[in-house]
Amino acid sequence: MGKSKRSRARLFDTGGKRKAGLPPGTPVHVGRLRDFKPYTNLTQYRGEEFADAIVSDSDELKKRMRPELVNWINVEGIHDVSYVQKFAQVAELHPLSIEDVVNTTGRPKFESYPGYHFFCLKMLYLGEDGHPAQEHISIVLKGSDVFTFQESPGDTFGPIRERIRTKSGYVRQRGADYLVYMMLDSIVDGYYQVIDRLGERIDLLETELRCGPQDQHLGKSFEIRREILLLRKNIMPVRDLLNKVQVEGAVFQENTRVYLKDLTDHIAQVVDFLNLSMDMAKVLIDTYHSMQNQRMNAVMKTLTMISTVFLPLNFIAGVYGMNFDHMPELKWEYGYFMALSAMALVVIWMVYFFVRKGWLLQSRLRALNPLRLFDEDWSEKTPSGS
């Protein structure tokens, strides 16, 4: 997409503080400020005709627009509210639509207004660090005109522009509604790329956990879980959006609605992947805590066995350390060596007892003799008499 930086999106940023007290329909930019000058690109096509140019202002746009052609007006830079308002007047947008255009924290939605249809979505892509990033985009379908309002230069529409330029597919023979469908399809395809990368990170973290839990694994699990919540927040409403479009019916022509059903199936598949990823993230967190508890239990088990071994030794040392006058063993020539021998025998017997019970060295012995472990597992799986 040509994006250079990744902005960490907030899960609960609604922009309410910046719009508090203002009447409905007041356009206020909510989101990250950009440092580039906004511009507008006009792409026109129909059959053999094609034109692509940068327009300087809304007046030039009005002169260039031709109703017999499909006019794609792409506005880059919604941080400049006054600039957006000028081109929104060309599309005759309702103040509520303009408010949604400049509010980057808005929920994905579809609304029909007199004379046009309004789409508001989130375009997701992978940042340079491999983590999901998002951009707010608004699409307006008005007759043969399509307006798109974006936060910054660079998007997922590069293949669409190339198909228009090279006359690939049916885009030059179809109307503006087919162009909107291709935009929606391109945005959903971007969701697949983000989900695939997320699945790779989950698989990698699961493999690392099998080798033993580390302190950074819990942080990675929570980061993945947070990203899944962010994706669900931006993707799941798109399913309702597409269902609403199909129910309304008048948005797309009959030959385009078939493709819209396929797009609905794609977004349903993406939602299923998200739900599965969320379950996997919860499993990773639970696995980390379980393995940490298992490690702690192993440490406590080792310390308990050490304490158990030293308990009878402390008893023997305590008995012969009482310094009574009438203790024959204290004056015996071999009493000291006999006490040490008794202690050694106790230690040997207890270690032997722990090993026989499988409490000590069992896992290490199996690790040192993998062939024996393989034979045991094979004998358990092999039916008797075979």
C-alpha cells in the first residue's frame, strides 16, 4: 500500500471528547493528524474512453465531470475538513455523511440518502513491523459518480486502477456500482492478508510455547489478543453492512448482486477465522499459565523431596547432639562413623524409594533413552497378537 508508518489504533477511542457539545452534523476531524497537503484525483472511463488527472479544486472537478462516463473522485487527506467539505458539496452529501467522513473512529456502516448511497469502512493492511494497521475510508455511490475519501495516500486499489487502465475484465463495460463492488472486494482481500499473517504469528508462538514458556510469551499472547479484538471491531460490522445492502436491493444492479453474494461469503469466512483466532489466543494464554504452574509444581516437588531427605538426617543429628552424660554412642570409638553411615543409608534408601515411585529422575531417564520410550509407545499402539 505504500504506507510508511504504523499508527497504534485504540480500542475505545470514540472521539466523544472532541465533539462534545456540538450539534449533530458538525464535521470535526477525529483521528491522527497528517502532515501532507490534501489532493484529489479524477479517473474517468467508459468503453474505449479513459482519463486520469489531478484536479486542483472543486470548481475544476465540476467542469471535468461527465455524466455519460464513470467518474471516480478520490480525495486524499480528510484531516483538512474545509477541503473535504468543498468536494462533499459537489456530491451533495448530507451533513451527517460529512461528519462520518472525517470521523476516523466511526463504526463501519451503510446508509442510503436521497440521491446517493454511503459506505464507511476500515481498510486494514500490514505495517512495516508486520502488525495490523488501519485506515478510515468512505465511499459514496451517486449515479455514475463514485467518491472515495481517504486518510492518506496509498491504498489497496492499485489493482483496480490497473484494470481500468489496461481494460482488464469487465470494469470498462460496467457501471459505477461495479466499481464500488471492486473496492469492497479489494478491502476484504486486505482482511485476508492480515488474518493470514496473524495465523502465522499464532502458530509460531504455539511452537515456541512447546519448547518451554518464557516471560515474553505472555506479552505476545496479550498483544495478539488485542489485535484480534481490534480486527473484530472493524471487520464484524462489515458483515452486517453487506447484509443490509442486499436487503435494500437498489444499490447494485442485477448483474453485480451475484458478485455481492460471493463477497458476503468471503466476509463470513473472515469472521470465522477471527473467532478461531480468538479461541487460539485464549488457549495460548491458558497454556502459558498451565505450563508455568507445572514448572512451579516441579520446583516445589524437588524442594519437598530435598526437605524429606534431610528430615531423618536432622533427626539423627538432633538425637546425637543432645549431649547427655549417659549416651554410650558418644564415647564409642566408631560412633561418629556409624552415625554418618546411618545417614548415608537413609539417603540412599529414600532416593531409591523416590525413583521406584516415579517421583524422581523418571522424566530424565525417559529423555536419555528415547528408544525405550518409542518402544513403549509403539507397544501400546500395536494390537496384541499382531
